[in-house]
Amino acid sequence: MIKIAPSLLSADFSEIKEQIADVQRGGADYLHIDVMDGRFVPNITWGPKIVGDLRKCSALPFDCHLMIEEPERYVGDFRKAGADLISFHYEATPHAQRLLAHIRSLGAKAGIAICPQTPVAMLEDLIDGLDLLLVMSVNPGFGGQEFIAHSLEKVRQARELIDRANPACELEVDGGIGSENIGSLVEAGARVLVMGSSIFGTPDPEGSVRRMRSLLTGVSAR
Ligand code: DX5
Ligand code: ZN
């Protein structure tokens, strides 16, 4: 089954409870929570305190995407706050293998995200330890950016790597995703679709999740 992961980055935090309830009613599978530190990426969002507070609003799996330097310093705090999946950036740490094992030892699922500049092949020696591979289809940092077309080819490559070496690993894509490209992403091999502006940027987030799901009916997943 294809999973839809609305990204809270585009949600209105003055009414976050309702926004989360909306996408939950619409059938969201994960809540995608973007953590930014103003260093690895130019933008700043929130830390473990906010994630812990959000935990009280929803029982959906929390998919925490850490766009921070030295992610090894913070994974424990995000796990304590209630993160179920924790992804860090390949580009943000010299010891990815150790960090994957550490995240798993905390009882969370472990993911690695790769920026548009990083080839899928860099994950060849890490794939065993991965529960989730996140292909960024924009440069991380902001919502509402244009999908980078080459990402589709990277999703195909990631699908091949996963099928060959670790079929249980989830393949997630993040950035510039909406009704115009969800079909081709799923055909290329994506299984988790992160969407910020195309869900929370609309007047009806619940309906938008449903609409995305209905657009995927009949699309054959590779
Ligand atoms: C961007 C974040 C995304 C962001 C996607 O760096 O990782 O999760 O919310 O936003 P859209 O779907 O608007 O491109
Ligand atoms: Zn993200």
C-alpha cells in the first residue's frame, strides 16, 4: 500500500490540533515532521519539546526528518519525544552506519535522507541497516519548491537497490509532490509520499489527502 505522509511544515500551527485531525480523517498514514536547525539548512523549525506536545494530538506514526548537523546528538531526545521513524541526512554525519544502529537500539525505525546532489549509490554499504530511504526531490529547507525532475530517476535507482538488497526498507520521496507527479513517483517505486503544500496549503487538507489517494487508484506500483 502507498502511504501518504502530510508534512506539518505547511500546516497552520495556530490551529494545529484541527489540522492534524483533518489529515487523520482524510486517511494520512504518517505525520511527517521536519526538524531544521538553521545550519544544515537555512530554515529553523522546532525541537523535541514541540514534537512531544504534538504527540498528545495524534496516535499516527511520527516520521521525523532531521535536517540538522550532528544528528547523533539529538536522536535520543526525538525518540523520547515520541518519534517512531527517525531519518537523518547522509550529508550531515561522518558515521551514518553507527547512527542507524543507535536509532534502532532506541526502538525507532531508522532512515537516511539524501539531498539531490547525493547519488543513491552512496547507500550501497548502508542499505542493510535502513528501515527507510528518503529521496529528497527538492533541496531541503523549505516547503512549496519545484520538484526536481531528475529525482524520478533516483527513485527508480533506489527501488532497484532496495529490491536487491533490503526489500523491507521503505522508499519515501519528499519535496514538490502533488497531484501532477504522484502517479509517476509510485510507478518509479516510491511507497511513502510526503506532501506539505499540496495538502496543508489547500483550504481542505482532509479532502486533499482523500483526493491524492483516489488519484493513486489503478496506478501500478513498481
Ligand atoms: C523540505 C521538507 C519537506 C517539505 C515539503 O525540506 O523536507 O518535508 O515540507 O514541502 P512541499 O510538499 O511543499 O514541497
Ligand atoms: Zn521532509
